Amino acid sequence: MIRLGIIGCGYWGPNLVRTFSELEDVELLRVSDLRPGRLDFITGRYPRLQASSNAMDIISDPMIDAVVVATPPHTHYELAMAALRAGKHVMVEKPLATSADEGNRIVELADGLHRTLQVGHLFLYAPALVQIRSLFEEGELGSLYYVSAVRTNVGPPGAQVDALWDLAPHDISVILNVIKDVPEEVVAYGASFTNQKFAETVFVVLKFGDGRLAHIHAGWLTPNKTRLMRMVCSQGEVVYDDMQPVQKIAVHYPSIDNRVQPGTTNLALSYNSGGVWSPPLESYEPLRAECRDFVQSIQTGKVPLSDGQSGLAVVRVLEAASESLRSGGHSILQSLRPVEAEAAS
């Protein structure tokens, strides 16, 4: 039985409380939040939980094996490090940290103490991404050329980070997962129209060593919510629209084009789609799969799908994109590979 505590009961925390409360082999003992109203909200629904405004009450509790951190990003480093030093396994909501240096310290400490470290990149567990990974593994799509992603919606009230750090971690985690590499070059442009403190819309381009590309548009200015990703491959294209209720994936096969040798046919010259297929997806809640992965990793010692190293890779890209934003779109060529990989090369 894994005994667990959750720090942070704001927007996402209640979903984690619900999910971990429903899992077998888990006993959720304590929750923490600085705001009494949020604690009242949780304990009103889960009266057996112990609630505290002090996160250290959870971290220092010898009865607790694992800690989930669902607090604002600037608090992730201190809380994760304290929990690891207390011997706890740790799950941190995205992003892992607000700098690559802090993220690397968290990863090194978890590795040194042999504690499970997982980062909450939820979309890696989505049925659509599981299916897309399967299509690539089976060779259904050939080679992946480039990825283009759009993630926009109305901005959050009281934002503490810009649109890049708020929205882009999701798409960066997916892109790194399907490309299976880290970029060698990052370029980012951003703009603010109603909020002078944070960039409200951001365009990021990632260039990989083998020539593959990825483009991300993240923004807070559109009244409609968009979650769209296109993966263009040698044998077709995958369109992943997370806003679709059922058919979230459409596989477009190569078009039929008779313009290549126009002298060999008396037909009208044209090109058109080669057909579209929407593969069936499994039906399950991604958050439950993510939480189950954390528990099973603690129990078995396996590496979780969204482990510390993958979370750190996302932070490295975010940090490089932020540097490019500050410099007005200058290309960032610094290595984004883990330190151990650099030392081995």
C-alpha cells in the first residue's frame, strides 16, 4: 500500500485527490494548501483526509511514502527537493522546475536517493498519443518530417507565468516523445497586447540535428479553445485534434497526383487526398493512467513514462525559448542534451 500526500488543492489538485482516492494500493492520507477555502472544499468531499496549510506537515510525516506537488511552478523546486530529502517518492505537475539548473538538481537528487520522480505531462498518457506512438512503431506513417502544434485559449486569471510556460509544456513533451530527440536550435517570438507583464502569444520553432522541425503556437488571446497538432510524415499525415469528442485522430494518406508525367495521360491533371482513416482509441482517463504509472513505478522500480529526465528536457527547451524571446527572436544554439549525455559524447 502506497501512502500518499498531495500538496496543492487549486485548479488541478482536486482532480489528483479524486483519482488517487480511487486507485487500489493507494491510501491518500493528507492534503495541503495555503488557502483555507481550498482545504474546506476538499475536506467537505473527503472528510477522512487530514488537511493542513503547511506543506511540511506532509513532507515530514513518516507515514507518507509519496508526495504529489500541484502548486504554482515557482514553488516546485523547493517542495520537490524537500520531499526527496525526506525520502519520499515525488510526482510534480508540469513544468518540473522554472530553470534547467533547478530541474537538473531535482533529477540528480532523485537518482541519488533511488526515489521515483515523475512529471505531470498528462498528454503523454492520452489514448490518442498511445495510438500515435503505435502507428510510428509499426511503420504505418514512415519517417516523421515535422510537427506543427496550436494550443490557444483565454488566458488564466492572475497568471504567474507567460503563455509559453503555461501552455507550451504540453506540446513540447509530446514533440520530444514522438521525435525521440532534443532540438539543437530554438527560436521564439512573442507579443503582448493587453498584458505588459507576460507574453500572451508565442511562436516557437525547434530544429533537430537530423533536419526535422517542430513549430508551436501557444496563446491566450483566442476566445475559442484550440488543441491541434499535425505530424507530417513520409507516408502521410496525422492530425490530432483533442477538442474532437470522439475521432481525435485522422490519418491522411499520400495524395494521388497525376501531374508528375502529364504527357502520359489524356486525363485532366489533378491531385487529391489518398484517403482518411480515424483509428479507434481506447477509452480511459489519461489522469488515471498517469497516476497509476506513478504508483506502479514506486512498486516495481520501473522508470515512468514521464520521468524526471523527460521533464527536464522540456524545461531545457522552455528555458531556451525564453532566452530567445528576451533577445527578440535570436536563435539559441546551446546544447539541450542532459549533462551525462554530453559527458559521454
